[in-house]
Amino acid sequence: MRLKEKVSIITGAGRGIGRATALKFAREGAKVVVCDVGRDAIDEVVSTIQGEGGEAVGFVVDVTKRREIDHMVEAVMAKFGRIDTLVNNAGIVMDAQLRKMSDAAFDRVIDVNLKGTYNCARAVVDIMIEQGSGVILNASSIVGIYGNFGQTNYAASKFGVIGFVKTWARELGRKGIRANAVCPGFVETPIIESIPEKVLDAMRERVPLGRLGKPEDIANTYAFLASDEASYINGAVIEVSGGATI
């Protein structure tokens, strides 16, 4: 098991990619800290992990609220005594073309996706420095590299978290801490449930592999990057898109 005994915090872990990542990490031996805004979703993931013989704890955490993050980190340290991995997966979309985007929608996406990522990293960085080790993984997107129609706020946030890992890789690498970004393409998650099938078919046609990604495809990448097998990967931006951007 490549993550045996590694204490791993995963935000947005109640569903979609975050849920798949929590399950994958547990199956690889990690002690998983399941964070999300919904108690029912958290409890379901924790119960599933425990039912498979893994170890997990859950916390209701809004990544825009430092007090909730700090409370979670304090509880994790009290229970496990260390934090090995932070997966900044929590994120939202509120799409609109620039001329129709409200200030509230712009601010909300930036607050969750960008400031929330900063908040969580800021809460664990001193712990990782004291340990002399740690991994910070940020969820970006192919939209964070290439942009996308109607996603000014989302693209800005996902470009931003790439900037974070480039900076953190420089600042923290000599302290034993690696930072990397993962850029999913079109993935079958609850976010796309409202998209018409005709549009989904068009999305599939853009992917050379002929299918949308599965949450497990992204979870597998996170697990590799969190493991010692990726010990020389730092400051990387890794697309997991089936070749959609080719």
C-alpha cells in the first residue's frame, strides 16, 4: 500500500472526485480526513471507508472559514500527531459570460476555489515544515491552463491555484514539502448531471480516448503524487484529460 499510515486531509471529499480520492487513499493505507460542507455526505464516505477496514474521520469544513479549518487541523493533530498530505479538492462553478457575470458569482468562486485553497495550505504548512515533509496537491483544471467560454471566474481560480503550487514548490521544496497541481478534463461527476446528453456527446468527441473521465482516474493520479514514488515531482501541472487538449 503506497500511502500506508500517511495522514491525508481531503477537502470536498463528500462526492465526485473528492469522494473517489478519499476511498482510493484509504485503500492505499492512508488515514483519511474527510472534509466537506455536508454532514450526510461526510458520514457516508467515512462509513464506506471504515466498512472496508480503513481508517477515517470526518469534519464539516467550509474552506472559506479559517476557524473551521483551524479547528479541523487541531483535531487531526490531536488524534494523529501529523499531517502528510493535503488535497485541495473543494471547488464550485458559477458560470456566465463576462458581460453577464455578477460580482457575487465572481467573488464566490474565487473565495472557495482560490482563497479556500490558500486557507487550507496556510493552516498546515507550519506543521509540514516542522515535520520536514509533506505533500500539497491542488485541484486545477484544463480550464486553468487554456481558459473556457463562460468561465471567467472559474478559469481565474484554476489558473491561480497553479500559481500557488509553482510558488510553494520553490518556497517549500528544500523543507521537504512537495506541491503539485492536477488538471482534470471532462469528468463524470455530479457537476455535469444537468448537462444535456447531446452536449455530453460533443464533449466525448473532443477526447481522443472517446470517453469522459471517471473520478477514479483523477483519484489515482492524486494517490501517485502523494506517494513516495513521486518523490522527485515538485511544481508539476499534470493534465488528466484523455488528451482532450491535443
